[in-house]
Amino acid sequence: MPFADRLPSLRRGLAAALIVLVGGASAWGFVPRRTGLVVRCSPTVLQTVQGAAEEFMQAHADVRICVLPGSPRRTRKAVSEGTADLGLATRSDQPEDHALTREPLGREALAFVVHPSNPVTSLDLEEAARLFSGQARAWDAVGGRKAPVHVYAGEPTSGLYEILKAQVLGPHRVVTREATWVPDAEMLRRVAADPDALGYLHLGHVGPGVGVVAVEEVVPSVEMVRARRYLVHEELELLRRPDASPLVQEFAKHLASSDRFLTERLVVPLP
Amino acid sequence: MRPLVLLALLALGCARAPLEKPLLVVGPRPFQDAVKALVQASGSPVVDGQGASTANILAARRGAVDLAFTSRDLLPDEDTHSVRAFLVAREGVAFAVHPSNPAQAVPLDRLEEAVSGQVADWSELGGRTGPIKVLLAGPRVRDLVPPTRARSVSVEEGAADPGALVLFPSGSVPAGARLLQPDGVALEERTLLSGRYPASRSYFAVIRADASPEAQAFLAFCLGPQGQAVLAKQGLARVD
């Protein structure tokens, strides 16, 4: 091959060498090196992670931490591909996760909520699945009054939706098309205002104005989740790449040791 | 001798020959000046263009451009395995008021209503009764807020008006300005980076997973200390 024809590939080689110097070429593909951190996490724990990031930045003036919301799937993808340094997502057994370093932070639990006037106080998992999927459309199908079920579903990008899908609906059912999709922050208010509502909240976000439904006759509580007697929960994991920088590891440690998740009841500690 | 000649030719070729195909980089309007500054500082042969974020993302996904900057995060169905979106900078909108104005923490949606003209009196935002005069000051601010008939003014003029609600990009807030706290959150570097400050946006660089080494090198420049310093000079919050 004439030398002149080889110049473009030589230049590409030099550019690649530059990338190795300023970024990183590894089994992960191209991952630019940053001194700051980008964290992706489920919207349900976003505010808590933001607070922890600000706390960390206050203690380390030369560190910048940016927090972005993301569904569990997106969080896992971001950490795998290097667009985020650290992720918080509900546990999954996707093949790409196996290459990540995963550290359980605790359990996130989902609570079904209804209007306080609703006489239905307990559902089994199959009944809940039938109501959320639209296979049962009236409350009397589960022992309630003769009234339509108004299903409220939270943000599909949140970890809660993933828990609902994995623990309740299963692989073959989806939330009914007739559901009203509301931001997680509005769920409490919307259910409290609708006598026929069925919605779900993070256990830590349950507040006055709604009735909490027992599942398989177990009322959700920190104790019942911890004892695994309440069934609708999933582990929340810290995700990072095995080649994570010391700063990533330090912030991960800060998050894992923070009592913010516990005091805000967002995470139930593992036994 | 032959290896030496080859090395000399290689050095000559690297020093003089331009890349056969310059990179094509696009960015949304609020990020245009930043793109131009990055291109200039990188010294790379880059052709820059303008486009809305949605179109830019599509162009990057299809390989029509080498790198696309966007002023929003990817939507779930845009975040496919063929592309990667790297956070490159953040920016907020500051809401400044006259020092005599007693308003302090105001819900962001009420501030947005004031900007659009739906809320017209300070008493509705926790201030004294009187008309709200929305003014824009600083570069690019009109691109950062919803369409508004608000007048653009100098920093000095905005600061002197007791009835004014002056919107600044976060990097252009004059020292000593009294700022409202949207949703009760003060504008600080920490709250902007954490994303807790609600009137903010993030800028991303989107490239294909199989981007060329040249495109990857340009991205690495944007995320590295030199590129981040360029963005900081543009008034953006660096994220490195």
C-alpha cells in the first residue's frame, strides 16, 4: 500500500492514542475521564441523593457531583456505558448488570393506596394484578362496592413502576390503558381526592388522606418489609464499574453510610 | 535510514495535512456560542451547525453528524444502545428583585406564570401590591425561558427598578443581587449541580457508540479541564 494511502489510518491511530491519554479505552469501550461525578438514580430517591451530593460537595470544595434522574434500566445503561459514574437502581438480573459492581443499599417497598372511604383494605397479589392490568374493572370484583376502579399509575421511569411490573404484574401483563398516569409527587393528592382510586406510593411517601391496602393480609411497614413478610419490595442497589475511581468509591461509601435513606423511610435496611 | 525517513514523513504528514473529513457538530440555539468557543479552543477541524435538540439527537443517532449537543436529556425511547449522552454543563435562570422587595421563596410555577403574564401583581408572589415588570438581562436569557414579551435591559437598569423581576442566566448574575428562591431553593453552584435548583437545564453531548476516534477525542476535550474552562467562560456551570 502506498505510504500516502496509509496516512489517514495513521492519523486515526494517533487520535486513538490521544483518547487513551485523555479518556480511557478499556473493555467498557470509550469512557472519558472526568474529575467530577455524574450520578443517575430513580426519581423516588432523587431528592435524597441530591441532598447527599450537596452535603458531600460542601465537605469537599473541589468536587462537583451532578445528579440526574433515570429509570432503573436507564441508570444501569448509563453506568455500564460510562455516561454516569454511579447509579442507584432497583435490582435486576439483566446480563449487563453482571459486569457491574453492585452493592445493596436496602429495600424499596411499594404500598397500594386507596381513598380512605374505600372498604377494600386487603388484596392478594393476583387481585392487585387484575385491577392494575384492567382484567378486573370494578371494586366489587375484589369484595368492594359496585363502582369502577380508577387506576392511577406513577411515572413509568421510576423504580416503583419497575417494582409493580416485576413483583405484581409479571412479564405478561401491563398497566391498563385506562389508567391515569400521574407524576409520583401528585399520586397522594390524586388518590386522596378520588373515592374510586387505586394507586401506589413508595412506602416512605405514604401520608395522610389515603388508605393503605394490605397485601396477602400484611400491612406494609418497615418491620414487615425487613422481615420479608410484606412482598411488594425490591432491593435498591448502588452500581458502579469495577474500574471506578477512588472518588466514585468514596461517594458511594458516603451514600451507603448516609442515614438519609433511612430517616426519610425510602429504604428499609437489610437484616 | 529507511525508518528515519518514514518517521520524518509521518511527522510532516501529521503536522501539515488536514484531516480528510472535518467533524460535523451541531448544537441548540442557547448553546451556539459555547459550541463555537469549544470548536475554536479545540483546534480540531470542526464544522458547527445549529438545530433543535430533538433534530440534533436524531441526526446523531443516524450518524448524520459526528456529535450533537442538546439542551435536554434524552427521552427514554431516544436512549438506545446506539448512542451515548454525556452531561457537559448545567445552567440556571436566576430571578432577581430589588433589595426592597420582600418576596423570597416562590413556587417555580408561579414565577413561570409571572414571566408569561398570567400573574401580574407582586402580592401574588409574596411581595407588596404593585405590578410585576418582567425584564431580561444577560446573554442568551431569552433562549432559556418560555416565549415572553419581556423587554431586554442592561444589568444596571434591571437592578434599579423596584417593581422588576429580572431574569439572568446563572453565570451572569451581578454580585450582590437579591435573588428569589424558586420552590425555596437558593441558586448556588451546589444546588445547580445537584439538580435541586428547579429553574435549570442540562446540556449533553450525544455521540454514537461507534463514533470515530476524532469525534471521541473532541468529546474528551469538551469533558476535560480545557473544554470545561471554555464552557465556564461562557457562563455555564462546569461539571468536571
